[in-house]
Amino acid sequence: MGNTLLIKGGYIVDPDTRFEGRGDLLIADGVIRDVGADLPVEADRVIDASALTVFPGLVDLHVHLRDPGQTYKEDITTASMAAARGGVTSMLAMPNTNPPMDAVQRIEYVTGKARTDACVRIYQAASITKEMAGETLTDIEAIIGSGCKAFSEDGKSVMSAALMYDAMKRIAAMDGLICDHCEDITMVRGGVMNEDASAVRLGLPGIPNAVEDVIAARDALLAASTGARLHLCHCSTKGSVAIVSDAKRDGVKITAEVCPHHFILTSDDIPCDDANYKMNPPLRTKQDVEALRKGLRDGTIDCISTDHAPHAAEEKSKGFLRAPFGIVGLETSAALTYTELVKPGILTLMQMAEKMSGNPARILRVPGGSLRAGAPADLALFDFNAEWKIDPAAFASKGKNTPFAGRSVFGKTMYTIVGGRIAWERRIK
């Protein structure tokens, strides 16, 4: 075997085989060749992982690359570098670029560029409607035939129930995946944060939970009727959790994700007119956060994604009323999840690996999420004992827009390995 890498003595957490414990992993030619205790082999390189936790590489189902059309905010190279620094080895790019990802040739632009410019695996979602205008469906069959993994109208919902029903029938017939942004735009009415006492305190127009819940309920019913595979993006309300739970109980092919900002922060945490706290859906209440955490713990919520949405500093400096929605998250999601969910005992390490690697790989049906022999060598090695402060100035992403600046967290990404090659290695000073 050539080009071999031995990861020695790491604490392995594999959601695929359910193995958790110390061991070695031998990597050769982009594949995990062997897993075991004290493997008696010599390798071209040996990583001492005795102080590290070894996960299958994280799979992020919700990322905005901003390419094409807004590369001043982010591009494929910088997004992939940010992903690698966060332990993310695969990510699904949302289609709300300029122009939108509504045709095979546009999708091939991103996937082709990713092959040459990215250090992690990038999959591109297609839009459900042409130009994301919500009026005419894209050529769903041709797009799926080209290898596209998923469809989404992220950034908005398909407001016509009839059109969404037709989309689900066609996507279901091709066994595709729908990643659903749930937002009834007719109910937003200029809202910029959650509709609650904090909105009154800040003098800002609010967005009620029903904005999300109405579409989540509608599309769960449509998925039940059509047999479509439906994945709810960035759930933020206790209502969404209940809708997913009920739909799963009834046999609907539904999965769901939540982002770290939604299971950590509430609207009460917004200190002032700081648009780094402005995202869509907005930060909700303590009751919503508790429901999201419970949903993660009991399996109702399948995945943790970032909704990584970079913006230029001058855009986010305009205040809540004028700034765009969105925050970055690729470089902080693992540390925030470990600090806020695993360290206090809300989730186990195995559950974290399931939510951030195993489940999203299974839902998207891509390689990854496994450390078994024969699996692609996509891994993330973390030092969960290492404490650090989040510093946006140090991000690889062009976007620095985060509400977590200055927050102390545990968990540094020490190595990210993609296809057997080291995409990120933290230099020890």
C-alpha cells in the first residue's frame, strides 16, 4: 500500500458501527483500510491521536457558498477552508445564488469548480422553481439525472401549495430529497426578529412562530400525500418539533435539522440593535430552545447543520431593519455543540457524531458518516479538552458575522482528512 496514514490511539466514535473506544485507523489510497487496537503496521505518516477524539468527518446539510454572484461575501475556496477548520468534510450548498441553481449547467459550474478549488466535498442543491420565482418548476428529472442530490428553495418557501404538491410528486418519483425552508412570507410583514417581549424592548417588528409552523405543517401533509422525502431546514420553534414528531409517528418520510444558534441563544440574548443576531428564522424563546434540545436528544431532530450565511461587514453594520439575515457557522458548530450539548450531558458524543455526520450523510445519500474498514477516509480529529475563544478575525471564511464572538468554547479541530488527504492541520505553537 502506498501513501499510508496511521491514526494511532485515538478515541474513536463511529455512529455507523456504534463503536466507541480507543483504537487505530489505517488509511491508504483514500480509504479506511483497517480499524483495531495497536495495529502492527508501518505507515508513511503516523498521527498520535492519544489526546484526540476521532469522528467521521462532519456533513453539513445547509451552507451558502455565495458563488456565483456574491463572491465578495464568500467563495468556494474560502468556504471549503472554513469547513475544513471546523471538521466538516462534506457540505450541501443552497441554490439561492445569483443566478440561482435552477439548471444542470449552473449546477455543473459549482461542482466543477469545487473539484479544483475546494479542499472538502461540495454537493449542490437545485432550486425547486425556475429563477426561484415560485411560478414554474425546474426540469427536475434532468437535474436528478445529472447527479444533483437535493432540491430547495432556501431563503424562501414555495408559497403555492399546488406547485409544491406537484414538485413533491415529481421529486418523489425520482427518489430525490427536498430541503424545506418553512416560511409563510405573507405573515412576515416586515418582521426582523422573534415576536415577543424582546422585540418590544428593542422596538423592532416581530416574526411569530406561526410563520414557520404553517409551512412545516403544510409540507408535512404534502409529503404524506406524495411519499416525498422531506427534510425541514433550520427548525426554530417548538411547533416544528411537534410537527416532525407527529409526522414521523405517522410514517411520513421526514427528517429535520437545527442550527447551533437556535439551540443555544434566545431573543433575550440580543443585546441591542446588533444585526449579528439577525437570522432567518430568528432566535426564539427559552421554551423553543428547550423543545429543540429535547428533540435532538430523543431523535425527533436528526441533524445539526449551520445555515452558514456569510455577509460583508458593511452589510451587517446597517442594523436590524436594513441588514441581511444570516450568520456564519462552519468554524464554530462542532465546538458549540460539544460545549452546549455534550459537555452538560444533553447529548452523548455518539449522538453528536450521529447528528453531525452519520445522519446527514444517510439523508443526503453521500459517502461519509462512517469509520468502518472500506469507508472513504473522511475524518475529523478534535481536542475536546482544549478551550478557546471564538475570534471572527481568525476565521478562514470571508464572513465574520457571528453572535458568538468572544464566547469561550471547548473543542479544537486538530486535523480534517478528506479522501485520505489532510485538508486542515492545526499547527501546534
